Amino acid sequence: MMLITLSASAQQGTSSPYSFYGIGSLKFKGTVENRSMAGLSIFADSIHVNLRNPAAYTGNNLQISPFNNESRPVTFTVGGEHNSNNLKSGEEADRASTTTFDYLALAFPVGKFGIGFGLLPYSSVGYRLNAEETINEESVVSERYTGSGGVNKAFIGLGYQVTDDFSIGIETTYNFGSISNSSIDFVFDDEGDPLQYQSRESNESDLSGLDFNLGVRYTPMINSRLQLTAAATYSPKSELSSNNSRIYETIVINATSGQEFPVNDIEADLSAQGLDKTTLNIPARTSLGAGIGRPRHWFLGAEYTFLQTSQFSNRIFDIENATFEDASTFALGGFYIPQYTSFNKYWKRVVYRAGIRFENTGLKINNESINEFGISFGVGLPVGRLFSNANLGFEIGQRGTTNQGLVQENFVTFQLSLSLNDRWFVKRKFN
């Protein structure tokens, strides 16, 4: 049996066939600025929102005259991406693309505290897979799987500046969403032609739950020019409640368009099997990173993230040939600013970013670990006043393998975000 992807809807958050497993492909929780440095999240400053570490909601100011060293600016950020995916399995190949909204967030200072909140996706499902087999010496579709949906995160975080060099933070997140999937087992007559009526199983799961994220940052100056940055985050294991339903349908498939038309249906009694309400374990996540740089000029850092994906479980999503192992990611990246104070030479104020990452996704299919690799580049373009900027990111990478009849993905992703700064809390100098 061989699984290949035949089509994907651009309205879904992913076109990866690996979103077939679990609750879908996990989305990167971070901004375009982070992703342009291979996902590196240990660096933070006054004019960008760091969605990965709540301790970064507070911190020292840029110490540039427009801010008067009085407070960090209020920062609003919004971002999205376009992904083009080339898929290969054996001798079969296909292409798919998606365009998605990725995040919306706001962060603002309150004395030594910093507050941030926003909305972003946690996982995404979007696939249309066919399993083929040979009947009467012809390759025909024997099974078809489709899926859509995902889980979103609404979060609010609080950071506190303990000292000039050390800050802590905590974030709480409400996870919510739904996942739909269906499967068709095609039945053929003695001539190898599909019957007029086929059976389809459709599943729907509504998911919700809370989780937490803890963070710390330490940013001492090594000497008059160089600064050390060290950061860590930890999200303990949490749970998602899943309310599930299943429908068995008789369908007719239009031979020309492939559209499926239900003829009749019956709802399965999942409560008798104890599957109407299940609990899904969200694995614990730990990240550690450190870097060195010259403030407002350059930075280079590395980060290691460990995700206990082996804790993932939910009976409604169990699949025989797929298991979950602990996941990990190693990222190396940084940025360079030629001269941030050069107000008459625009390109000297541009931020140039790059990075490389290696990831074990934690998904294991047919005893093959699904790994991912990516190289990223990006620029931060100054716009408007108060150091607002537009951020462009570009990543090329590979996910999966063609071994054991699996799918290898070669993807190119273009990202765009706006980071807008303003002053809401300004001290009066004159009465």
C-alpha cells in the first residue's frame, strides 16, 4: 500500500500529509522575526513581541531618544505565511500550497511588569490522501482519507523585571478547536470497477483545555560591548478535552468531479465504547538557549527544545502504524544591523537575519522517524515612526522520507509580519 497526496485546499492551515496523525502538524509558536533565525526565541528587544517566552514581555529600553528611557513602547504584531509544498512518494509526486494567518498579538509595559496577549494556531490539519492497490493489473484507489481543522491558542502572559539583567514570566493559554476527518473504503465488482454506492466514515472532535508556560531571561553585559543572553522556558504536561462524534454514511461519488454526495447516514454510539468524551495529553516542552552579541548591532545564539511527545495519547486518534516518540529541535541563528542610528541611509538600519534548524518531529510511522530540516533568511524593514517595521522571512526545508512508502516534502515558505510600535504611557515634562 502506498499513500500519496492528490490535492490540498489552500484554505487549510497545512498541506502536509503528516497532519493525518494525532491532532495535526504542530505550528511554530513565534513571530516571523523568530522564524527568520531558524525559530530562535532567546533574543528579545523593546520593539518586537516575543511569543515564545513570557519573561520577554518586560526588559530594558532601547535607550534611544524617541523613547526618552521612560518605558518600552506598546507593540502590536500580526503575521501570516504562504507555503509551497512539493510531495514525493515512490514514483508519485504532487504539489500543494497554503496561505494562512499565523498570529495576532499585543504587548505593553506597566512599570516593571509587561503584559502580552494574542491569538495563534497550535496545530493544523489539512490533507487528502489516497491509498492505491493493483486490481486486474490496474492501479486504483482503494481508500481515501481527508481531514481539516486544527487547534488554536488564545493566550495572556505576564513578565516581571526582577533586576536590570534578570526577568521572569508566566503565560496561560486556552486551547480550542475542532478536527474533522473522513475515510472511504472503496468496494469493487468482479470486473474491478467501483460500485455505485460506497461507505464513508466521518469523525468530528471538538477540543478545549488550558496550559501554562513559564520563562526566565538573563542578559548581563560581559564587557562594555558584548552582552550575554540566556533564556529558558518550560510548559508542563496538560490535557485537552475532546468531545467526539462519528457518522457512517452511504455516498455516491461523481465520476467527473469526484464530489461525494451522501445518500443516508447513521450516527455511531460512541458512548457505548467510552469514546464520546476522551482526554488528550499535550506533552511537556522544555527549551534552553544562549547567545552573545553586541546590543543593536549583531547577535548569534543557539537553542535546544525538547518536547515529550511520547506522552501524547487519545484513543480516538490511535493509528496502528504510527507512534509518538520524544521530539527535539536544535536551532542556530542570529541577526546583523549595519548601523541602527543611520537615519539618512535606510539599508544600514535594516535587520538581516538567518538561521538553520534540525528537528525530530516526534512522529514515527512504519518504524521511520519523521525528521525535518530548514534554512531560513529574513529582513526587518523600518517603516513609519518609533521603530515600527515590516518583517519578511523565507525558509526552505525538507520533511519526511520516501522510505517505507512514506512521503517526502520539500517546502518553501514565505512569511510576512508587521510590528507596530506606539507610546500609550508618556510622562508629562511640563504642566
